[in-house]
Amino acid sequence: MADFTLPRTADGRNQAYNACLNGVYTINTVINYPSDANFKMTDEEKKAKVSRTVSYLKKQKTFTDWTDEDFTAIDKAIADADAFTGD
């Protein structure tokens, strides 16, 4: 995972926020598609992918330089991922 230097620029925050939204998409897609759909992953592979993705989201949430970004979908994805992986 990248080691960010704070404070991040507005562009850096925007890139990180967009990466978080991509993570939300990944988590939602992996959780909501059955193993025999597009992803062709076992349940353990799905849990590992979700776990890796949610760790990025959780790390990003620790940064204190966010401004007016909406974390509603990100917070829901974190909760859904934790429920899915059992964390």
C-alpha cells in the first residue's frame, strides 16, 4: 500500500477518494455475485479479495485531511465487507 505524505494535495485526495469508490464497487460486486457468475472465484478467494479491498478503505478513513467527501457508501461497504469476511 502506498505511503501517503500528509497533507495531500486536493488532487491526491480526489484520486484516493475515487480509489475508495472503486473499492466500494469491488466489494459490492464480489459479495453480490454468486461464485458461478463473472468472477469464477471460490468463497475463500472472494473473502480474500474483499478483505484486501476493505483494508484499503479502512486505511484511507484514518487520514484526517478529508474535506467534504461523502463517506456513506464507503462506510456501508466497510460494514458489508466485515460482515462478509467475519471481521
